[in-house]
Amino acid sequence: MPFRRGLLIVFAAAVVALVAWFASRLTGPAGGFDPGRSIAPFTLTGLNRPPMRLPPAGATVLVNYWASWCVPCRDELPLLSRFARRQGSGGVQVVAIALDEPVAAGEFLHAQRLDIASLVEDPGPADSSVRLGNDRDVLPYSVLIGPDGRPRKRRFGAFQNASDLQSWVQDP
């Protein structure tokens, strides 16, 4: 009798493990970052532009998440703005998404005179940064999305300088 009970426990554990494995295959990796899977399109409110749908079709885009209260974010945004200007219309597009109050984010952008596509979203457990892999709840957070709509890479924390940013974008 104890042998059968032990066998039943082992069988039940195997079934639970198998179900958990199948569930993980259906939902993708933790944090939502899966370079093999296209990103489901989403639209966010613009701070300095009309609402924008992401990811844009056929373009490589660097999506950067920030907030007006985040000092590293505030320091990084001018670097991203200069990078975007150098890219021009045919290069990597840069989109900054503020996980912040729209008024606070808008005032910061206006005071800094940043020329970068800026959107806003309410922060929370299901915001687009989480869906794009920000499983550490860190700002700034960046994701590089290829022209096929698939995430290429992600970065937790700020870029240190122009060469750091450029090499991150270019390295596979």
C-alpha cells in the first residue's frame, strides 16, 4: 500500500509539472520579452504628438520608458533626443514613453525642449513596459524593436553616453 501511495504522488507531481510546462509555452517567457514573437500592436496617447501605434510597421524603433521624477531618465532623454536627430527619417526611430502623470511629463519635455516622439501611459502591472519585458520594474528601460515587429534586445538602466547608445543599437 505505501508503494502505491508513493507511485501515485510521483505520478501527480509529473502531471503538475507537465501542465506547468505547457502553460509556460503558451504564455511565453517571464516579463513578456520574447525575441521570437511579434509584439501585439498598441496605441498610446501622445504628449507632443497625436496618439501613436507601436510598433511602427517596417521600422526599427528604440522604445524608452521614463518618468519625470526619475533622475537617470531625465539625464538620458537629451542623449536620446540627439541620437534621434542624427538618425533622421531613415534611421532608428526613438519613442519615449512616460510612465507618469501627463502634466508632469509634458512640463518636463517642454522645459527641456526635447525633440523626440513622446507618449504617456499610466504605470501599472500591465503597462506596455511590463508587456515588453520590464520584469524588474526599472526606469529607465529600453527595448529595441526590429522592422518585423519583434523585440531584439532590452536594457535596464540609462545609457551612459552616445557611443554606449550607438553600440547597443548596432550590436546583435
